[in-house]
Amino acid sequence: MDRERINKAVIEIIKAVGEDPEREGLKGTPDRIARMYEEIFCGLNEDPKDHLEVYFEEESYEEIVLVKDIPFYSVCEHHFVPFFGKAHVAYIPKGGRLTGLSKLARVVESVAKRPQLQERITQTVADAIVEKLAPYGVVVVIEAEHMCMTMRGVKKPGSKTVTSAIRGIFKNDTAARAEVMSLINQK
């Protein structure tokens, strides 16, 4: 991450909107934004699959594993404003190949921490799990509120966008898909 280049660019944006980058309240803003970008875009330098390296062998377990309500924050690549919400990640292990529950949350976080589309987060998380764990199936459902719809444009605060990625057995087995969706929607 090129912090100095971000600083200079933010100074230009501040000037372009008609503000004074030397004004008391704005003096440190370019550096604060540069440091924030290092934090919120740290996923650009990560491969989310790396978080799935740890396996546990529990050969008799081949049922749904679901981690739901994983909070995440990302930045819309179209407007560079935040979107945020919850991810629900489920898989059915094959041959008892399990990963740590926190690893699923780390995959979501890694993928979300880059300029992004919600649809891409959903697909990338599902595909990473398929590639590294080779499960019978994966379901990823993401619900998010997009500030580009809330604070600008159509201005509809509280509206949610829901995306899903369905892989493996969940794609064709309607009973399995209904079971996992019921678990996700359970309060």
C-alpha cells in the first residue's frame, strides 16, 4: 500500500470538492484515510484459501456445519463507500475433513477486505471452501446494506441485498438445500 500516494490523492480530492486541506479539521485527514485504507483493504494481499489450511479428521461427521451471522464490512468498488452485513457459511464435510469454525469467518473477512462486489464475496468464499476442503456441498448467503443505496442515489436506508452461492449437493438436492436455508433463517 502506497500511503504517501494515497495522502496526495486525498489532498487533491479535498481541494476538488472546494475545501482547504490545511483547515484545522482536515489537516490530518489524508493520513487518517491512508491508514484506514491499509486496514480495510488488507485482504488485497491475502489468499482467502490460506485460512483453510487447518483440518480436523472426524471421519464419522458428514452433516451440515454452519457458521451464521458472521459480521463483515467491505467497500463498494463502484462508489468506494461501505457496505456491511452478515454472512452465513455452511458446508457438508466429505470424509470428515473439517476446518476450524473461526477459519470460515476469516475467509469471509479476507475476501471482504478489498474493493468489492457483494456477489463476488459470496462466490469467492464458496469457491475457496470447495477448493480447499472438497466438501459434499457449500452454501454461502450474504445479507448486506449498501451505503451507495442508503446515502446517495435511491436513498433507501435499511434495504438489504441478499446473495447466495450454492455448490455441490446443495445445488440439486432440494431437501438438503431446504434444511440449510431453514437453519440459516432460524432465529
